[in-house]
Amino acid sequence: MSGTFGVIIFLALLLASSLRVLNEYERAVVFRLGRLLGVKGPGLIILLPVIDKMTKVSLRVFTLDVPTQDIITRDNVSVKVNAVIYFRVVDPERAVIQVEDYYYATSQLSQTSLRSVLGQAELDSLLAERDKINNEIQTILDKRTDPWGIKVSNVEIKHVDLPTEMQRAMAKQAEAERERRAKIINSEGEYQAAQRLADAAEIIATHPAALTLRYLQTLREMSHEKTTNTIVPLPMELIAPFLRGAAIPPASGGA
């Protein structure tokens, strides 16, 4: 009786050890006696004890933080750059067979690719065309990791650390650029004002009555000023008729 009970317990333990449950995002690469049997999952799978071995692979997106890299750009500027890589396993079989540790291999390849691409770019391009550089690194990584069954979906450069001397130089350059734009805007304003004055002078020369209207408008504006004494200049054109009348001699009487 005890022997039968022991056999039942042994069979139960053997059955329990042969059952595996995989989540929806997991796959099992199964080897039987060292040879590839296939990819199983998700759900309940059965493995033969001692004979079958499995390697579990996650199909979710991995977030790989690339450590800070010392890079010398094409224009000989030393910068420190770090990035983040998003990738996932699309072929569990190749991810297990073709490379020993796909996560570590992708990490090392990301660091070398980052240094290689940024070393060929100039500092201005690195700062202004970051999206273009991200796409270039992503394309290179995706092509090189494809034999491993890895899909690199996105690459993002997180931070570019410039030397203190370069930061000061860029600040001076930005300040000089702002001053240049301010002078250009000021010169443009003066040019437009001079152009308007020239147009006004041309109109007044063509229509002299416009000058009289402008003079009357100026008098009206001066009348609203809170001043004690107001000196109003009179144009000679307004008083000329009175001067001509005063210059006529009176008629002499008698024959």
C-alpha cells in the first residue's frame, strides 16, 4: 500500500514539474536533448522532465538606457551624450540561438553606434537636427540586430552635455546674433520712417494746401496743451495780403 502511494506521489510531482504556464507576452524556446524543438506558448505547455529544457523570452518592449558616452564631434568638440533605446524581440528562436545575451549585445551595439554616428556629425547638427540623428541611429541598430530577431523601434538622445568654455562661447554668439537682429530691425524702421517722410514731402510739394491743413492741425493740438504762454508762428503766406495792402500809398486830394 505504501509503495503504491509513493508511486502516485512520484507521478504527481513528475507531472507538476512538466507543466509550465506562460503569460500572453511570453514565449518558451524548447530544447529536447540539446536540439531545438520549437517555440511554445502562451498558456499551458508540457515539458518532458530531464529531457526538455526551455528558455523563456519576453515579447514586451525593453527600455535600454545607454550610459553617457564621451564623443568628439566632426568639428573637434568634446561632448557627453546619453540616450535611450526601445526594442523588442520579434523572433524568440533567433534571439536565443543566434546570440548569447540579446539584451547585453543590443546594449553594447547601441553604445558603439551612438559614438560612430555622433562622431561624424558637427555640433550644430547635433543640437539642431536631433530627430534626424535619432532616425539614423535607429536605422543602423535595427539593421544590425535583425539577425538576432530584435526590432529597434525608437532611439532618443536624452542629454548633450557641453564643456563650460563652449557654453560661454555659444552664449556670446547668441548675444551677438540678437544685437545684430536688433540693429537690422532698428535700421529698417528708420528707413521706413524716412521713406514715409519723403512721400509726405512729395505730396506737400504737389499740393501746397496740405501744408496749410497740417499747420492748422498743429495749432489745434497745441491748444490742448496745459501751458501758460503759447507762441504761434504765422507763415508769410497768410500775412502777405495784409502787407501788400499796407504798402499801397493813399490817394492825394485836389487838382
